Amino acid sequence: MRIGLFVTCLVDTLSPQVGRATVAVLERLGHEVVFPAAQTCCGQMHLNSGYRGEADRLAARWERVFDGFDVVVAPSSSCVGTLRETYGVEKALELSELLVGRLGVEDVGARFEQSVVYHPTCHSLRVTHVGDAPLRLLRNVRGLELRELSRAEECCGFGGTFSVKNADTSVAMCDDKCAAVEASGAAVCTAVDGSCLMQIGGRLARRGSLPRTLHLAEILAAT
């Protein structure tokens, strides 16, 4: 299958290794992954901040850039959720739902010998509805010990610009999430949204905690 890669602003700017990991997983499975260099933002941050006109223009540009693809994958359920829920772009898929739901793959041949806890992000739970697809993939990673996260469905406090406009509340929410990660005893916290992992990882570091954060794609790419 020929798949377009929407790398997203955050991955492109702060965690390009997640984009490379996404490509590695799909190419290992025999798919062609194409990165249109003209891509920019999907408009999510503008939309969340009340700039609907600017968001609409960016979303329209996104559709033009990815017009030649039947399927587009992104390592971000929040960006995919914006494209699908607000703009009706059904061909945009988050990585785990593409693998499990569209391609029918639960074992990507990964090996990752660490204890891991999975944080289901708000968008993956309530917008893209990826369900247990990330957990199915993690359970098939060789050497991985999957641990339970208490109060897993609670928000980490990022919420895009919410974390900037309501910093104190955001930090309190993230401290609750970090406490749950720490209590799990896992060495790694993973999720399908880099923005949430940035929030959790940053707070874990400030707390002097041992767990680190890794995107699901990075774990699936590991061999």
C-alpha cells in the first residue's frame, strides 16, 4: 500500500524520531511511505484557540497536499481527530488504528525489553476512538512487560493551549497522571500523542522521576 505520512507540527519540530519510527514500522511491513514536503499544519491549534478562519484555510491546504493518497497516517490522534471530526477527512488515520483496524496487523515484529505503561490520550479515547488497538500492538512486542495505569482515562492536563492559559490546573492534572505512572513501576510511559508525552515527560523530569516517555511508534520500531 502507498501511504502518505502526515508528520504533524510537533513531531517535525520536537520529536522527528517519531516520524522516522512510523516510517520504519510501515516499511518493515512492506508498505511504501511517502512524505509530501509541502505539508504544514492541519489547523488544530488555530481551531482550539478560536481562529476558525485560519484553521479552515490550513485544513483546505492539507487536503490539497494529500489529495493523491487514499490513506494518510499520522503519529497523533489529536491531529487526526481534528481532520476527521471537524473537516470530515476520513482517509486520515492514527498509526495504531491503521495497523490494527485497516491492515489487520497486531504483531509488527518489534522487540522492546522494558516495562511499559500505556496512557490513553483524550483524543484517542473520545475523538478517534482507537480503542484497544495500541494495547494489542504492545502485547505482541517481544520482551515487553505491560503494566496497568490507574485512573488511565483521566486527562494529563495538556489540552493544547489549555496548558498555557490554565497552567496551575494543568500542572495539578499532570501531577496526578505522573503519580499514577510512578505507582505502576513501569520504566516507560507510552501514548499515541506526542503532545501528551511532552507534557508527562516534562513533569516527570521536574519531579525527578525515573520513568521516561516514548511514543508508541518508537516502541513498535524497536528491534
